[in-house]
Amino acid sequence: MSNKLIFELYSEGRVGYRFPEQDVPAKPVSEFISGGVKREKAASLPQVAEIDVIRHYTELASKSFGVDAGFYPLGSCTMKYNPKINEDVASFPEFADIHPLQSEETVQGMLELIYKTTESLAEITGMKWGTLQPFAGAHGEYTGMKLFKAYFKKTGDTKRTKVLVPTSAHGTNPASAHISGFDVEEVQADERGLVSVESLKEHLSDEVAGIMLTNPNTLGLFEKDIVEIAKLVHDAGGLLYYDGANMNAIMGKVRPGDMGFDVIHLNLHKTFSTPHGGGGPGSGPVLVGDKLIPFLPVPDVKKEGDTYVLDCSKPDTIGRISGFYGNIGVIVRAYAYILAMGSDGLKKASEMAVLNANYLKERLKATYHLAYDNTCMHEFVLSAETMKEEFGVSALDVAKALLDKGIHPMTIYFPLIVHEAMMIEPTETESKQTLDHFADVMLEIYKKAKDNPEQLKAAPVLTPVKRIDEVQAAKKPVLRWISE
Ligand SMILES: *Cc1c(COP(=O)(O)O)cnc(C)c1O
């Protein structure tokens, strides 16, 4: 295997195309391109033959790791297998080849799909209506915060400038609240790893716009006091935002709307059958209860008799959140997935996700330190803290050792409230054999940490790139080739 870049395969004069002989008089380029936009010298493009290009990219593809290549227990990210039939459906020309500027009567099918997907997601979450416009979970959070703002502007309650976020929250939560102009205040977790009701009470006031929560929280624990928390926030005049990125913990079991939440975002690219990674593609629909419907983004899709129409007549709307109607390919996959699974199937998926996580937790907790020893939901968090003290082996070393075993590492160093955190989410799509294999590998790594820590610190040794300098890679990444 070569580790060369395409630029380094360069061989002067080699090309991957063939044009017929020119049979008309040549014209100088300056006749077509004038003035300052013309290049001064030829672009330094790789000169390679077609076969070099094919081999180069095929080799790169074989080096990349995804769910289709192996187990990927990346906590919080829900990297699960996604049925290929949903890819097929999304590529139907009736969906893939239409244009967002076509007139409404020519895209009735797509409008119906948007309407019905919104309706299904509202049912799954216990909300009333929503928007499919946001392109990611964080974009959904931003939309939700804009809804908070618009609501308090309408009620005239403009001194509500604070948003509460628990210490265990996903990093995007405080970021979304902050970028929307709110001041973020942290609510502490208690010894159970759950939101401390006492801490919450101390923060509540007539300056609080609301709270952003996820349930189960990022420790994979169900917030048992959620009904009381919702009542406290509502009684203080605030709203509740639900981070529903990880809906596959509770689908068909409980609904955020019934817990008292006013707004939620979902990550269709986690729970609802779109493979993701490297930043996309995503979709972060936002669903709301009655109170917030008037503020939803436009255009909204409405049904009038047998016709679907785009409706922009919302005087209190926060406006558009995306150029058109959202990431349609992702939405089509989600709708196909929901229809294929049915309500029983979605419920079963959540049950399996929770069962798989608890099975792995039980197999590993006698060896690795379990941060909060409780029944978990779809994920759980181990800590390498004691291991680090005893053998000098950190969560990072464990993650690197997994790479040599052909397993994608779990999420490490998140959530922040657990030292040396290792957050594991097996998902519902893995078999008992795969879970057992992973557990065996984890136990083997622990044994090696004890017997031969130096060897672990050198991992990975079987990957194309060995241990990198994490700080340099984050602070001074070299992301492009520069010709000498
Ligand atoms: C993934 C995730 C997000 C952010 O979603 P993006 O699509 O990456 O913006 C937010 N909250 C939780 C709990 C998540 O797991």
C-alpha cells in the first residue's frame, strides 16, 4: 500500500482523458477570459493516468473505516447500521431529480412527504407540529433558541436572558444558547449523575428563558425527576428544550412532549437511517408544542383539501432557517425508515439499543470503572481514571489499542464531568457475537495495560498512520498539499 498523495503520483504529460484532434482554428484563451481573472501560470494539477486515479481512490476507500466496515461504538453519535433500501428510495428520480424552485403543483408528492414526515415525528415525540428545515442537530438547537427568543418577545418578557444547561450537556447546547444571545448558566449534576433539583431551584428566576436538557442525559441515564423539573421550570415562567439527538433510547416508550418539553430537535442522521460522519449529511428537525407553533420557520407545508401548499402567512415566524425545505435526501430516508419499522419496530429498536448497552456495561463493569453504576439507556460511560493511576494507561491509550483490533474507538473525554471518560454506545443493530467480541477485546486491553503498559502506549501499530501528536493535529493541522 502506498501512502502517497495524488499530487505525488505526478508524471509529466500523463493524462486521464482523450479528445479528438481539433479541426477548427485555435483561439487564444485571452479572447474568452479577460483582465485580472486570468491565471498567470498554469494550475499545478496532478498529471496522472485514469488507472492511477482509480487505484489511488480505491486504496483510500479501503483505508477508511465506517459502520459498514466494522463495530463503531461511538457514544452519543449513534453510528448504527442503516438499511440500504432507504438509500435506494432516496435515489428514486422522483425524489432526487426535482428542484426546490418548481411550482407547488408539480411537487405534490414531495410536499406530501414533508407533511407526513413532520406529522410522524410530532407523533413520535409527543409534539404538535414542526419544521424539517435545519441541517444538523446544532442547527435545530439554534432554531429552538430562536423560538425561545420570539416567544418571550411576543409575551413582552424581555428580561429573560438566561438559559440553563446541565453540566452533563452536549457541548452544542451551551454553544447554541450563547450564539442566540442568551447567557448560559450551568446546573450541577448530583451523585446519581442526574440533574440536581436543588441546583436547578437555585438558578430559577424571572430572568430564566428556559432549560436545555436531554433525557436520557449524556451519561446514558434517564432523568427520573423530569416531571418535577418540567413543573419547576414552567412555574418559573421558563420553557423546556429537549435535545433529541439520541432518540433511539426512548422511541415508542416515552415522549418528550408528555414529559413537559416545549420544543425538541431530532437528529435524523443518528436515529432515523442516514449514515453520517465527517460532518454530514444531516438533518435536525424541530418539533414544538402548541405554544410555539406561531413562531415556526416559514414556509410551512399545509394541507388544503387534497392539495399540499407552501404557507408563508405566519406573522410571528422566526423566518427562514434554510434556503429551501431542508436536507430532502435525509428526510426521504427517515420517512422510508419510519414506514418500514412501524411503531412496533421503532419501539423494538429502542429496546434493543438499551439492552445491548446494558449487556456490554455488565460485561465490562467489574474490570473498568463504571462512573455511575445504574441501569443505563442506550449508552454508558466508563472511566479509565483508576487504570491511569495504577498502570499509567489512559482512555486515549485504550482508544488507540482498539484501532489495532479493527474496532472504532468509543467517544473519549466526554462527557466532561467524568474523568478519563470512555462513552460506549453499541446501538441496536449489533449482534451478541459482535458485542462479546468487543467485550473480549476490552478485557484483553485491560490485561495488557496491567502486564505491558508500554506496548499499549505505542498503539496503534497496524494502521496506515501510527500515533499522531494530538495537539499539533488540532492546533496546526496540515490539510492541503503545497507544491515546492
Ligand atoms: C450529535 C449530538 C448533537 C449535535 O448534532 P449535530 O448534527 O452534530 O449538530 C447534539 N446533542 C447530542 C446529545 C448529540 O449526540
